Amino acid sequence: MARLLTICPYDLIPLRGGGALRSFHLLGQLARFHEVHAILFQSEASLRKEAEGYKVPDNVRIYSPIDTPAPRMWFDCLPRRIGPGLKYRWLRRSWQGPAEGELLSCHHLIRKVLGSQQIDAVVFEHRGTMKASPLVRRLCPSARLVLNTHNVDYRLMVEESSLGGTRECTPAMQKALARIQWEEDHLGRFVDAVWTCSEEDRRVLTAHNSIPCSVIPNGVDCSFFSFDANPSKAQSPFLIFTGALGTEANKDAVTWLIRDLWPRIVNERPDLRLLLVGAGMPAALAEEARAVPGVEVTGEVPDVRPYFQKASVALVPLRIGSGTRLKIMEAMAQGNPVISTGKGAEGLEVTDGEHLLLANESGSLVQTLLRLLSDPARFHRLRQSARSFVEQRYDWNVIGNLANQAIDEILR
């Protein structure tokens, strides 16, 4: 058993969004095998409170800058336009890049943990917290450092600024893209190993890095998302699209869905209904979606499972994105057949026609859906095969074993 420190910038409880889900479940899986200390940017009281059956495991030692703010330093007496930047550069001993708020908020907790515990490995959740690596190396040179990536950020931002994205690629964004690309091309300067969500992400990130890289996939809690065995599920008129609807990838998918795909679908099947489930959809897009006949926008919901249970098919018409989509695995676990684009299913070891159905163009996607809804036998074969697949390959307990093996390897 090793002694680990993980630094996570996401709010974990309640679980909202793919980043929080990945960080929360990997934290719990590491705590199955190791002594875990965690710097989390939520109050300990909220993290210990159970929500939807989840809370941070009791054996995880929590340190929070919300509960224990950073003490004032002489940098804090300087004007705001220069004080935080100088403080950040002093902490990192580097003039490179803009000041990252995560390090400014938690540097005192990093010192506290590393000063009181003999930490064997530090896991940085997301690239932002990785900026603390120079401080960690100074305080604990023997610790092995791991970056747990959720996306290939450079590729994701390029896609968002091109196909379907709403962000204009300004000079400031171009500068940010260049900085992110440099960081992802030189990860060996920051950490000793990298975890990616998929083999595709591993291939991209190791093109310029020779450090060890393990694929630790996103997963699903198959005990939480229990299989809906309702034999009449194929007759439900409701289709579903879920996710954090404020992300560029999901906004683009919703736009394509309501403006192009949905009119084609209801032209053939006017009885069908569409559920758009998730928080964060921009007000203008939500208003446009609600004005479309047959479309229901739920906003944030406390539990997505009743909506999966209400629906027949889960649609994943993504055209941009990185990492892997937890929405696919949740739908598969609960027994909703999935129709996705290739981009939506990217990174998942799925087989078209066996675990889900793939289509990339509007016409083929609509026809794939209509054929599936008219074939109940295929509908049930597909969803049963998908459930067995995620149980064997993507349940979080299976992924936890992979994460533990990766920790053992880097410590050896």
C-alpha cells in the first residue's frame, strides 16, 4: 500500500459533469488500495455529505482551501495586477505562463501534506493542477508525479474553434493554444507518468513525450445504473440526449440535433419526443430548443436515471470532443441502445452493430434510428450486449484495478 496525494480542481459532490465523475470515481478506487490524501476545492462538510448515494470515502484525508484559506504573504500587499502573478512565479520558480489560481489557492496545503506525510506519489487531476509540480518536486523529491488527463486540451480547443464551435480564435486564444500545445508536448518536464482516457489520447500525447503513459478509461457504476429490463422499452416514444449542456461539444450537438436531425426524424415519426437532459445550456439555445415541437429541455436534474428509464434510444450526435463520453456508458449500463457518431464514440473499444450503432451524416443517422425503432428484436439484442460489455470492460471497479496497477508500476 502506497501513500498518495491527489490534487483535484473539480467540485465533486454532487456529481455533475464528466470531469467530476472521473475524478470522484478514481479517487474512490485509489482509496481501495492505498492511503489517500486529497486536496479538494470544496468544503469538507459538503464532500462528506452523501448526495445521490455518493460521498467521498471516509478513509480519504481531505484538505480544502475553502476550509483553510492560504495565509497572506508579502505578495498580497502588492497591487492585484502584479501581486498574484509574482506570487505564482515565486512558488513555481518560473516566469513561464499566466498565473494559475489552483496553485495560488492550495500551495500552503501542499506544503502541509508533504511536510507531515511521506508521500510516494502525487496525482494531478487535469493540466491546471500539474503546474504545482515544481513546488512538489522541491518539497518531496522522491515522490513520483502522475498527470490524470481528461482530454487532449490542445486538440479539443482547436476543434471547438473550427467545426461547430462558438469561440472565435482571437490572438489571445492563439497564444493560449500555443502554450497548451507546448505543455502537452513537454509533459516530461512536469510529471513522471500520464494517464489518458483512451488509446487515441495516449497516441496523441506520447507523440512528443517518452514518459510512461497508461490508458485508464472513463467508466460507469453498473450498480448505480442498473439495467432496465422493461420488455416494452422499445415502444417508448422518447429519445434522450444527456450531458453538461454548456460545453462546446454538447452545445454543437444540440444545435445539430434540433436544427437538422430532429426535423428529419419527426417528418418520418411525428409521434416521437426528444429529452435534452442536463445543466448549463445557454439561455438562447434553450429557448430555441423549447420552441421546437416535441422537444423537452429539463435543465439540471437531481438524478438522470428516471429519464433513461423513460426513454428508448440514447442519441450522441457529437462532432467535436476529446477524451471519452460517459453518457454512452451510462446509457449502455441502463439498457438504452446508443446511436452515436464516430466522434461521439471515439476512444471507446466498441464494435458498431454489436454494442451500439454508428452514423456520421444526418441522413444515415436518422435512417439508423428509424430502422432500430422498427426492429424490437435487434433493439433488445443491442442493449443486452452493451450492458454485458460495460460490466466487463468499463465498470469503475475494473478500471480501479488498472489504476492500481499503474501506480504500482510507476513506484517500481
